[in-house]
Amino acid sequence: MKFEVRNGTCGYGKNTVLKAVSLTVEAGEVLCILGQGRRLFLNQFWDS
Amino acid sequence: MYLRTGKTTLFKSILGLLKMQEGFLELDGKDMTRLSRAQIAQVIGYIPQAHNPPFPFKVIDVILMGRTAHLGVFASPGEKDEKIAEEVIDSLNIRHLRDKIYTEISGGEKQLVLIARALTQKPRLLVMDEPTAALDFGNQLLVLSHIQKLAKMGLGIVMASHFPDHAFLYSSKVILLKSGGIYAAGHPSEVITERSLKDLYGVNVKILNTGVQSDANKEREVKVCIPILNAS
């Protein structure tokens, strides 16, 4: 299994939240994503 | 100016809930953007933070919901689905929770049930949104050790976290997000540094080598982050 995001740009409508993200995860790997602002995300998106 | 760092946005894109504005999502070299939601759910399991649903479902019913992606629109889970759910229950050692009411079990137990629900999808990749958030110390380590076992069983795992220590303990690699992009990516000990944590979180941190070997990789020494709280 190989999962890959290549040069991914994502956001909402015309607003870009993340630019040029590339990552690869293969079977047996744990990829950990760290960064600021998690509560803001969760309140704004998942709980809305 | 970017107000968000994008972990959840990235997850929504990975799960196909949000179409990427640019770029490619591939599984084994195949374009995933052409797959339906059900097809994506057969490959990727998503585990949200533990929460209380509005109805007091039994744990076994919550776990069986993971089979939805494999069922027809009007079908309900059959014998084969129940067998898969029971196997997952045993693999996570949560048989004692099987007939309990989901809303009445602890946060750590809920997180294990949500992991079980995702595993019944028979995914190849698990996406976990801060699986240890709001858990006490013991439950954090319990959930993390299960995540480690799942990786050893051959699943790929993408996990958002707010604990650099957890990345040192269990991850094979790390991505740091800042200002709408990747700040750094690579092996945990190369990426998580006193400098990068200062840049990311705005706090002074000392990273110490513990002399203890990592569960994830016996050749790796576990490091811990100590916040330096200078009185000002």
C-alpha cells in the first residue's frame, strides 16, 4: 500500500488553507502531522 | 494571512470530502479523485475525536456502522459483517465493551470503539484526527499502543497530533504545518527540534534524550520535549 498526496492545494471555495503539500504513507508507517490551530479547525469545521 | 494551519482541511481532502484545488491523490499509483465516497471508504478509515452521539447506541452497533461502505443503500449488516465486527473486537481486546452503551463508556474506551468501527471497513489506510485529545495519560498511551500495533499489522496511518512527544514515541515520519504550508517534513528526530518547536508554537522547549528505546523502532532513542517556562 502506498498512499500519496502530490503538490496538494486545498481549502474552501476560493480560500486556500494549505498550499503545495506532498506526503507519502506506506504500509506499516505512522505519519504524524503537527501544527498550530487545531481547536480552531475542529470548532470551525468538524463541529459545525 | 493564513489563520489555519490546515490539518483538518488536509484530512477532508484526503477523505474526498473536500475536492483539492490542485494536486494529486493517489493510492498505489491510481488516481483517487475518480473514486466514489463508498469506494474511498473501503480503502481509507477515518477516526474522529471521541464524541457523544445523540442516541445511546450499543457499542456493537456503533462498530457495525463501519460496514456501511460495503453495504447496499437499503441493506443492513449480515452475518459476514457481524463476524468481521466480532473479529475486530477481539483484535482490540474490547469484548468487555461489546454490549455496553457507547455514551456511558470512558473517553479512552470510546476512542477504541471508533478505531474498531474504522477497522470493520477493512481499510488499508487509517486517518486519525488527534486520537489522544481529551484522554487522560493512561488512555493516551493505551490508544497509541493500539495504533502502533495496527501499523505493525501493515496498515498505513496518518495521525494529527498536538503532542510532539507522541511523534517521537510512535511515528515513522512527521510533517510540521505552518502558515498554510509544510514547514518541515521527515524523520521525527530531524524535524522536531528546539528551533522548529519554537517557530511552530512560539514557546521555548528543551528536547532531552531519555536513553529509552522506542517501541516503534528499537534502534531509535525516545526523546521528550520539556517546556522552559521562564518567568518574565
